[in-house]
Amino acid sequence: MEFVVGILLLLSFFGLAYYCVKGHNLMIGFLLITIAWTVLSLLGANFATPEFLSTTAFYSNGEPVKIMVILNKIFQSAPEGWGTTLVNVCWGAWFGRVLMETGIASTLIRKTVELGGDKPIITIALLNIVTAIIFTAMTGAGPVIAIGVIVLPIMMSLGVPKAIAMFSFMESVAAGIYLNPVNFAQYRAFFIGVDEMPDFTLGWYAGRWGYAAVVISVVLATVLSAIFLKKSKTSHAWAAQTRGAEQKDAPIYTLLLPIVPVVLKIWLDFSVIGGFVIAGFAALFLCGKMKGTFKENCQLVNKLYYDGVVDTAPLVGFLLTLPMFNQVASYASPFFKVILGPVMPKSELVVCILFAVLLGLGLFRGPMTLVGCGAATLGVLRGVASFSIPFLYCVFAIPTITVNIGSCITQSWVAWGLAYTKVDSKDYLKLSIPFAYITGIILYILTFVCVGGLGAEWFI
């Protein structure tokens, strides 16, 4: 019976992969797969032998767990436990709106362009660096679009073909997300609870792996953009006019505020939300946005928070169903192990090689990305072997961030960019897929060296 249930679970896994590739709603998809896995796991447990179940989540202190307790853990306790992650997401979205409202983000871009002059490659390099820095703090489709309508016309006005301009911008956004505290908390929650493994902080991750991941991504995005640019013909179809150009520059001393929350978190392990609040209100006061009455100032802060939450609303819905799936995966994993145990990789080196070869499956919400059906792959992998949490985090962060967020046309802001620049999706993929593989392979080498077989002893 265990084998039959394992086969059914595996088929449902492929069904989820197909569902995600077709671009259907992720919240509904994960709710459906959670229900299906709950039914199949309970059915399998009802017919499985006590010896098979004794070492699984179906037993606690040597006694079988009641069905109602299991159901409550899946559909109530699991989403409740993600409260901290959701709060971080909302405050991060608010901070992004503050940077847009005060003009700090657009001023950073304009000053960067002035520094680059009329040399496209230098301007691309500088814009990639600044964009990556901005998105270590900002998150969500709204901020990406707000910065995109400034950066993309500037690049194209310098003669950079629109596909290359879009590729360069989107990959630099993804590079910054490797150090974004909101995204780190969101992805970390796929692997462990909020209070588990307190040593695995953003500071530890950044020092061992994150900084290098950002640098590698930015450098390769810039180098490949330069190579693509040399092979293409320049175009001057766009005028250098942007919506942000009409806005007054923010004071120079405020341009450091976007990195304040990240610096405070990495260096001092200070509260992520506290960093957003300090930097956000400092930006509002220093940029003269809080000169109205107390009531008017409250309305402004409230509006920015509202707009930020709207930006992240689809993500919040997904995050409320995902923990249900993560919980039910712990009950389904014994049955997966029966089927996949003999063939799944059990060494860090083999995992890195396999994931590097299969990086393309991170596209179209495939089984390698955590914002697709990669959570199911994670559940299967954890069920058949024992890997450290930092190692698994890095293994799945690469296809999630570099492949899906930066390179895939199903990502919301990439889809917006295609419509905004009138770039054909196949032209974008011709640039983004080679980047994803080159960057991904290098990052998997980094993963094995820093947090895998060669670097596992570094984690305390």
C-alpha cells in the first residue's frame, strides 16, 4: 500500500508541475495539492504497518497521532506560524513605497546615469550595481515597475537595444534579492520555523554566501550585456524622458537610506521591521514629505502602507497556503521515500551537479523554484536524505532567484517589462537562459565550497 500511495503522490507532484507551467494561480494550486496530499497520506497511514509509521510524523512519543490533530496542524497551526514572514513582507513593501514617494530611488538612478556619461557599457555597469543595491531593500512588482520606467528608457536612449536593456535591468533586480531581508525570511520559512536554528541569520548567510552571490550575478549580468551589445546594432528609438525626470531630486545624504535596513540586519542583527521603520520615517522627514499637519502625515503613511500591501497581495495569498503544503509534506515524505529513496541524490556534490544540469526546470514555475512547485521537490529531497538547512537554502535559492525571478517570463515584473518595451518573449529568453545557466553553475560551485561538502563544518 505504501508503494501505491507513493506512486499517486508522485503523479500529483507532476500534476502540480504542469499546473504551474501553465501559469495558473499558485495559491489555489498549493491549496489543491495540500488537500490531495492530506487525503492520500491519511489513506496510506490507515493501511500502512505500525513499523513503517513509527518513525514518521504520524507517531509522537511512541503513540499514533489523532487525525484531528494532524488536520489542525496542516490547516491552522502551519499558516499561523508564518505570521512573522507576512509582517516582514508588508513592512518591506511599505519601505519600497516610501523610497518611491520621496524620490530617493529615482534620484539614485539619475545620479548614476550622470556618472556614466554617454558610454553605454559604463552606464549599464553602474545602473546594474545601483539597481542591485536598491533591491536589497525594496521588493514587489510595484517598486520594480517604478524603477523600470526610469532605467529602461534611459538605457534605450543611449542606444542599448531594448531586449538587452530589459535583460540587464531584470537580472540586476534579481541579484539584489539575494540579500533582501524580506525575501530571505520568506524563503527561510520553507525550510525551518521562525525560532528554529537561530544561528542561520541573514548576517551568517550573507557572509558565507550571499555577498558573493550578488557580486557574481551583477558582474555576469554586466559582462553578458556588454557581449550582447557588441554583437547587436544600437538603436535610438526611445527619447530620454521618464516619469521620474519630472520629480525633484532627493537630498544627496538620503541616498544611503535604501541600504540601512540591510546593513542593520547583517552587521547588528537588528530587527528587519525596525530597520524599515527607522529608514522609512527618516526618508519621509529628510525629503520634506512630513511638513503637513499631523493628520495629513498620518494619511500619507497610511496610503503608502496600503499601496505597499496591494503590491504584495498575491504573494500574501500564496504565503498563506504554502505553509499548509510544507506541513503536509512531512506526512507525505515517508511514502515518497519508498519510491524515490533509491534514486534521489544523497551527497551535496551530486545535488549541486544535478541541480546545475536541471536549472532550466526553474523556468515557468517548474519543480526547481520555491515560488513554483519547488516546495514539493524540497519535501521529496528532505524526505530521502539529510542535508544541512543552509546548504538546501542556497541550492533552492539559485533557481528561485536567478532562474525564475530574473530570467523567466512568468515572473510578474518580467511579463510587465515585455509589454512595456515590446520585447518578444523568445528574444528575452535567448539572453536570460544562457545567463541563468552560466551564473547558476558558478553559484552551485560556490554553494558546494562554502556550505556544502567542503564548507559544511563552517556552520555552528
